[in-house]
Amino acid sequence: MALSALAVLFTAEERPRAVGVWSAANFLAAPIGPILGGWLLTHAWWGWVFLINAPVSLIGLLAVLALVPDSRAARRPGLDLPGIALSTAGLVTLTYGLIEAGEHGWLGLGAVLPMLAGVAVLVGFFAFERRLGRRRGGEPLLDLTLFSSPSYTWGVLLLGAGVLAMIGVLFTMPQYFRGVLGTDAMGSGVRLLPLIGGLLVGALPADRMARAAGVKLALVAGFALLAAGLLLGTRTTVASGAGFVALWMAVVGAGMGLAMATAASAALSELTAERSGVGSAILQAVNKVGGPFGAAVLGSVLVSAYQARLDTSGLPAAAARAVRASVFGGVAVARRAGSAPLLDSVRGSFVHGMDVALAVSAGIALAGLVLAAIFLPRRAGGHTDSGQREEVEVAASG
């Protein structure tokens, strides 16, 4: 609900800055979980990882009650129960299939069938919503006329591209820190701080950069920084120093923060108060589905490249399977066997797979750059409920 509240509580001129602050707050909070969770796992009972969230939720509840003003639509809309059921079932099933694909491969029936079923249900959902929207008095859950706005459509799609590119770092780097460098859970979280610092540097001034250069150029610059950082990351080796890794992660973070905050602002600039809920919900759905989708795709890339470089000759079948399953299994087998060559092979092979996955992420970022340059308008048309509201300038486009 936070994004939909931004569309109601802030004017079009204020909204890009509000989105930047919202993004920065999310990015700032991101490392606290791994760092605090890692400390708890190292020094306390594991159940505190869950219990510690109870006071956080209570503080959030009190803050909302005290600080957030109430708002509601002038006319209470009907509840589209079939649309809720179809969209939920489709997204849950698709996401489950993507997680299975990331865990067990793309060809297993446990992954393929849920993905196909999820896509089929979502296609049915869109068809149902379109038919309901054309019916007299129909009140669909998803107002498809939102996608008549190029700024909203491409803002949503480019946010999804940014999420896909980002997963390449978030999926691989904790494994690199723990499996290759041998850090503990807390140390892995601490080493993500350059990424988070870059995110803050990119997200906080995103609105000013968009006003000065235009949304299109700001997004292109964000994706260019993101791609440059990822390409620099592909040069990582087992012997790379902490400074080099921190440098390219900070560049990735800056590009990610600029691109994602600007894309979200471009989409939200088109939303009226009545459409803020459904419009922001689509953004969130793309964001949340992009995570497991990116992890499944890039995880498959990493595992394939990792296994292609491994040397498991002479190992018993069970040990070879453990080594091929993950870098953690490979390190454990090498240490039990006291084999320095196997340990070097496991770590070198994982870093190779990580570099390939980062290269694919860079390709996704470059695709986002091209799409933003070609399709994203500098100015966007807003809409009333009938789709006839006069054109307004996107606040972030200057």
C-alpha cells in the first residue's frame, strides 16, 4: 500500500522526490536484515530471526495510526472476487514454478507444469478483466486502460528489467562471500554495504536528475551505470581484492537506484488517486515476480557454467554429486578430503559461473537502456477514469 499512498498524499511535482525517498528507505533497510540476522544466527537462538520482527511491525502500526492521513475514493468500487482469485492463483502458481526451476532445473515437470498453469491462468485473468471492463457497469480489478499510457507501461516494464538485472548481484554475491571467501552470515551482510550505499547515492537525487535531464535520459544513465558496474563485475576472480568488489558493487547500486526510482516515478506520475491502488499493485507484482524469475534464469546460468568448469575426476559418485550441486557442497567435500586442488577447482568454477551470470545481467541492463531510449516518452499523458484527462507533464521530465 505504500506506493499507492504516495500517489494520493503527494502532488505530481512532489511525487518523484517521494518515490526517491521511499526507494532509499527500502535500500537502506535492506542490509539491516542480513547483518542483524547474521549476528543473531551467530550469537543467539535462531528463532529470534522471526521474533525480532514483532516489535518492528508494532512500531509500523503505531506510526501509520499516528502519522498517515486517511483517504478513500469518492465512490466505493465493487469487489471483483473472480479477478482476485484468478490473479492470485496465477501469480502464486507461476512464482512457485519459477522457484522450482531455479532449484531443480527448467526441464522438470515440477517446474514446467506450474509455470504453464500460471501463465494460462493469468491469460484467463486478463481476458476476464477485459470482458468485464467492456460490460456496462463492470468494475474490473485491473483497469487495462492504464496501459494506454506509454509512460506507465514502460515505467512498469523497465522497473521489471531493473529487478531482473539486480537479481544477478543479490543472487550470486552472498554465495561468493560465503562459499569462496569463507565469511559467516554477518560478514556476508556487511560486504553488501557498498551495494546499498550506491543505491542510496542513485535513488535520493533521482528526481533532481530527472527534472534536469528528463526521465528518458535519467533512465538511460541509470541503466548505463548498472550495465557498466555489472560488466566490471565480470572481471572478478578468486584473487580479487575487497576494494575491487566493493567498487563495482557500488557502481551497480548507483545505477540500480537511479534506474528503478526513475522508472517507478514515470509510472506513478500517470496515476490518479482512484487508480493509485491498482497501478501501484501492478508495479509490486512485476517487482515480486521478477525476483524468482531472475533467480531461476540466472541461477541456471550460474550452475551450468559452474558445472562445466568443475574437475570431479576420481571422486566417488556421491561426492561428485555434492560438488556439482553447489559451491557449498563442493567446499565441504574438498575440506573433508583435504584436497587443495579440488577446493581451487570448486572456487574457481563458481567465480566463473558468477561472472557469466553477471554478464547476462549486464545484457538485461543494456536491453533496458535501449528500450528506455527508444520507447519511453519525455512527456506522458495522464488519464481520468474515462481516459480523457488532459495531458500533463511528468513531474520528473523537466
